[in-house]
Amino acid sequence: MNHIYIQYMYSYPHKTAYRPLAGVNLKDYGERLKGKGHGLYVHIPFCETKCGYCNLFSVTGQRREAVDGYLLGVKRQLLQYGEILKAVGAEFSDLTIGGGTPLLLEERQLEQVFSMIWDHVSFEKHKTIVIETAPNQTTRGKLSILKEMGVTRVSMGIQSFCQEELAALRRNHGADQARRALELLKSFDFPCVNLDFIYGIPGQTVGSLLKSLEEAVRFDPEEVFLYPLYVKHGAGLVKDVREGMVLDPEKAFEEYEEAGAYLKSQGYRQDSMRRFVRKQGDGTGDQTEGREFSDCGFGTSLALGCGGRSYLGNLHFCTPYAITAGECLKELKAFEETEDFTWIRHGMILSREEEKRRYVIRHLLIRPGLPLGRYKRAFGTEAQKDFPILKQWIDQGLAVLRENDMETGESEPCIVLTEKGLGLSDYLGPQLISPEVGRRMKEWDDVHG
């Protein structure tokens, strides 16, 4: 069972497979942002402290002036991008502000972020606005700003209501602070509140995990996300593991199964290994984000700031992947000193083969699954022939072929992971990584690991 947790495949290819690019300018790809249906991501890479498991692009200990300087850089980038967006009539359907911890910003800075976005980006009328927060940064004043700006979804990282487990994770908030922050957050009646929890924490038991989830469910969140504990390069807990901290994947998998069963017993529908959505009275998911089919293999998303990544068809790009404080500060400095943000200097142009892999990964690991007819219309080939491993997984009971899905209304055949397959997503997904992307990722690990 040690092979269960290999890698979280939230996107493909991983940033560590990106390399320097030359002669690529956003102006040449502007047509891909024409019209409606695009996503805008704004990265706020600042945190109060670095959690022990975090291997994301974030820095701590930055003074107000440093944050202001970064926001000026984002505004310059937005002004340059804005000219291209205006020329093609780009209209965005969703805005995500992630981090880091976006609500670490002062109220003035938070208002500044929204103001510059509204001034320079066009959005569809019924847009979604998503933002992340943490218990220590969740204040009435900041939530009031989010409500005024029309935020539709707030994601809060709780991780555990057990003080000992929070200490093991090096989270800097206490369990009581999380309770107060969550109570305050729910009082604002946002359309969707989702809470994140971690399992597989050293010292955690099935009982303690369920106790945290029972407490969470009493707050009636629209969604709950369950994440296994990963300790990867650059995370603070790497040292603890080297000094004897034991991660037990079999125990973690047991916790996952019990937690998933509990959430489903409480009226939550499982849409992926991690995501549980509260059902409505008619049995469907929350109306803000139901399980209706969403073709997510070719979506366009533009990122602002240092650390966020953009997807424009087969062109993926971002600043170089960084985790440690030194690496992140170096990239932040380079970002703020950039004169022309339209030149794309780091990323990857996906081949047709890589686009196929991305499409399969992005759909198969999330219900309602991989739509075979849509795949064939997009690529002109059969998914099962391109990826024989899909039949192996069906034969092994990890996936099934459904002719239609009455729950979502999807009328075409889909390959869908079974309950067992969903639980093994972090084992199955990595098997779809191409040899070339795998080689690049290993090359990065060898240099930075």
C-alpha cells in the first residue's frame, strides 16, 4: 500500500516540467482569449508563517512596503495585459484570488486588488469569484469587503480541530481561532464556503479525524475537501521526516475511507478523491457548482502575479517553480523588475500527445469522468486505443464504462472511476504522465531535491 500516494495531479503537466521559452509573446496568442468563458487568477504569495507541509510559492515576514511594491508590479502587468484583452474583446467568467494567504493583505490592499481588476478586465454578468483565507486572517472588515465585491466562494484551510494535529502540521492558528473564524465566515452567507482538512497526520486517528469532520459539518459548509498529507521538497516537515517522523500511507488510506463514508452519510456527494459537495433536496450538488459536465481540457486561464500559471490552449506558462524562501524571493524580485510582461519566458508548449494526456487526466480523476465522444471529436482518435491502460483499470474494477449518466444528464459514454479507483487517484494519475514530462520532472528533482 506504500504506492497509494505518489502525486497530486491537480493539473498537467507539472510546473517542474516547464523550461525557458524564447520568442513567445502574449500578443501572438491573444486570439485565444477572445470572447467569453475565460478564467483570471491573481496570485498573492504572502503568508504569516509557512505551514510544515507547504511546498507552494509563498513567502513570510514581508513588510507592508514589500507587499505594496508587489501589487504595483501586478498592476503594471495588468495594464500591459489589459491592452491585449481589450483588443480581442476578452470577457472572463470567473476570478480566483489565491496564495499564499490573500486575506493577509490589509483592507486597503485588498480593496486595491479588486479595484484594479474591475478597472481593467471585463467580466460576464454572472461571474464566479473565489478567494482563499485562513483562520487568523479572517476578520469582519475583510469579509465585508468580499461580500461587497460579490465573492461567491470562500475557501478556508482548517486542516484539523485538534490542537496537537495542528502543531504537528506547523499551522499557526489554534483550534478555537478556527472555530471563531468559521462562525464569522458563515454569518456572511456567502453562496459557497468550502473547508479543507488533512488526513495522514502523525498522531492522528480515525476517531480524531471524524471528530474534526463532525464539528465541521455542524457549520453546514457547502463543500469539504480532504487532502492526504504530502511532505515534498522544500516543505518544513522534510526535516522532521528525516529525524524520525513517520508517514503511514495505509493508516492514511483507512482514515480517508472512514472520512469519505462519514461525509456521504451526512448528505455530501463525492466528486473526486478530495472534493465532497453537499447535496440539495433533489439529490444534486450545490447549485453554485453542481456536477454538470464541464469540458476542462482546453479551458483558458490567465494568471497575474508571481507564481500563478496561465493556460492558453497548448501554451502553459508561469514564473519558474519556486518553494524555498530564497528561491521565492529571487523570483519576486525578478517579477517586480520586469519591464515587459507580454514576453513569456518560462513554460511549455504542449504537443498533441501531451494535450491528450492532459484531457484524460483532467476528466478521469473528476466525476462524471472521461467523455469518450468528446475526446474523439477533439482528437480524432479513440481514448481506449490511445491509452490501453484505461481498459486495464476497467478490468481491475478501478473504473467502469457508463453508456450515460442519468445524474448529470451526460448522454455519451464515459469512463468513470469507481469508488475504489477514486481513492487511488494519486496512484493512477501519475501513470498517465508521459516519458518526456516524467524525465523533465525527475531532472528538476535531481537538481533541487
